[in-house]
Amino acid sequence: MEIARRAAGISPSPTLAIDAQAKAMKAKGIQVINFSAGEPDFDTPEHIKQAAIDALKAGFTRYTPVAGIPELRQAVCDSLKVRGLSYEPANIVVSCGAKHSLYNAMQVLLNEGDEVILSAPYWVSYYEQIKLAGGVPVVVNTDATTDFKLTPAALKAALTPRTKLLILNSPCNPTGVVYSRSELEALAEVILSHGLMVISDEIYAALLYDGLTHTSIAALGPEIKERTILIDGVSKTYAMTGWRIGYAAAPRPVATAMTDLQSHSTSNPTSIAQKAAVAALTGSQEPVEAMRCEFEQRRNRILAGLRELPGVMCNQPGGAFYVFPYIGKLFGRRFRGQVLASSTDVATVLLNEYQVAVVPGIAFGADPFLRLSYATSMTQIEAGLERFKAFVGELQ
Ligand SMILES: *Cc1c(COP(=O)(O)O)cnc(C)c1O
């Protein structure tokens, strides 16, 4: 059987693969410490679950409008007002997770051969989604010297007449980096002067530390707003990854095209999950703050622990729930005779010999790094750091 070229070229998500391997080891009774998960370890807050139960009991089990129920689209508009953004429900398209919103956006924006600028380290799915839409990912590498941020100069240097779109992700998965307002203003200038579009993935906007505040690039002015497709969802903020509700806020023609596309693929996202999302957005935000505080404490602990390890360096992430330590100094050293040459080597040894699951940086286009998610308990973090320390101690 021949698989179409479009699908044959897809690389499976390496983060989901490692998470699956760690979970399989756990199922066999092996005490795995899992730093690979890309989702909060908290349960969905009770009042949100109750809203879904109520909806189910009330028989809210039919098709809804493709782009989401009006109530939810209004709730999304209201939540975006807090970011200084004014959208109408007609600008909002609710999809089956933010990943799906991103997919739809790329499908309606890109023509064959259009170039899309993606700064590395990048979230794994952007790269594949660009290709699936016929686009060409143009990767711009960043490093610790610019705090892993794309600079206006680096953006300009990557532009060609075929450049159509820039993907921004602040706070960033995997680096946790948060762009400031002035940094976004400088990028917006380049975007506007070259007529680009921008997809701004703001899925971690609510998970910020050190008193940082979130700025959406769309909030910088009406011109840049008309060039932005803002992506967010309930997965990370409300511990609702399994519910599959994400959304886009976009200029009307883009929102219409995304809705039309979705009408021929998934149709509406799950009816009762939409009701739960309304409860999430309009209900008490106290559970969000409680989770954010817990994440901040864990970040502080894991960052301090990693920085104590000889040969490991780590920038301080301002948001999301990942740390992205540099492990390049471990390359060339030996573990029980085996020379470690890549992030995959290090991640493999950590998983097989120390039962610690981490994602190799290469999955994000940045090899001498690892991504550790601290969406796990403090005791697991402590134990994982101990094992990591033992691993580094054994290197020759
Ligand atoms: C988790 C994640 C998403 C997707 O979230 P959904 O569960 O699909 O809503 C999108 N972007 C980034 C950067 C993420 O980490």
C-alpha cells in the first residue's frame, strides 16, 4: 500500500512518543520519573467538570455551530479583553484543541512554497503543520545570548520575497521564554513593513512567574491586530488537555475560512466540552492562580537543582512549565564506556539507566539541550534531580 507523499513525510511527535514510552514503563511497574509530559498534572477544577455533567444531563449532546456556541465565543472575547483586545464573536473559531486551531490557520493561510519563519527551539508540531499546508519552514536559530528570543535583525535576515508568515510563541514551549512588550513592538514593525502575517500562540499566557505580565502582539495596535491570528485554549490554563478545546481570534476573512475548513473536517468541537470551557473562562480564576503558584515553586526548585549539576547550564524561564537546560558540555564524555554525542544519547541513558524521562532538545531543533517539564509533584522533582545528579556523577 502506498501512503500519500503528504502523510509519508510526517515525523511523529517525539514528545508524545517519549511520554508514551515512560507511561508504558510505569505500567510495567518500573518507577519512572516523568519529566516529558506536555500537560499539567492537576485535575480539571470541579466546577468545570460539573458544567459538563450538567450539560450532559440536560441533553446538550447535538451538533453545535461549527465555530462554537455563541456563549463560548463571547466568553473568549471577554477573556481576551483582559489582554487589551477587542474581538467580536465572529472573529472567534473554537476548534478541537489549540493544536487544531493552529492546523486550521496554516491550512487557510499558506500556499504551496510559502515560507514560514520559525525560531528554534520551536514547539514540535509547528514544523510538521507548516509542511502539511504546503509551506516551507525557515528555521532561525536562537541561543542563550538573546535568551532564545528572535530578534528583529535575525527576522529581517531570514526574509525572502516568499516569506508569508511568522510563528510566535510567548511564553514559549520549550524554553519558557516570555517576550516583553518592547521586543514585540520591534518585531511588529518588521512584520508590518514586510506585509507578513503572524500566528501568535499564547497557550501559556496565564502561566507567568516573577511578576511578569503577558503581552499579546495583537494588542499593540489595529494594524498588527489585522495581521495576527491569536491562538489560545483551555488545555494548559485550566488543566483541560483531554477536553480538546482551543480557539483562534482572527481577522474576519481568516476566521470564516477556518470555519469553512473545519465544517468539512471535524465540524464543531464536542458540545459538552464547550460548556465546560464556558465555565472555565467565566468562573472563578482562583484554581488557575493556585496552579500557577505551585508551578512557580516547582520551577524554582528544578532550576536550582539543575544549576547545581556540573556541566549543566539553564536560563531562567519566565513562563509555561518547562526548563530547557544546556547539556552541550556533557557531549564527548562517557557513560559506562559509551560516548555521549547527542541529546538523544543523554535522554536514552537517563530513561533506560535512571528511569528519568526527558525530551531531547533535537526534537525542538536544538540539540545540546533537554526539555524537562515540571508539571509533576515536588517529590518527583526532588527524586528526579537526585537521579540526574547520579547520572552526571557517573560520567567520565
Ligand atoms: C500544548 C500546546 C498546544 C496545544 O494545546 P491543545 O491541547 O491542543 O489545546 C499548542 N501550542 C503549544 C506551544 C503547546 O505547548
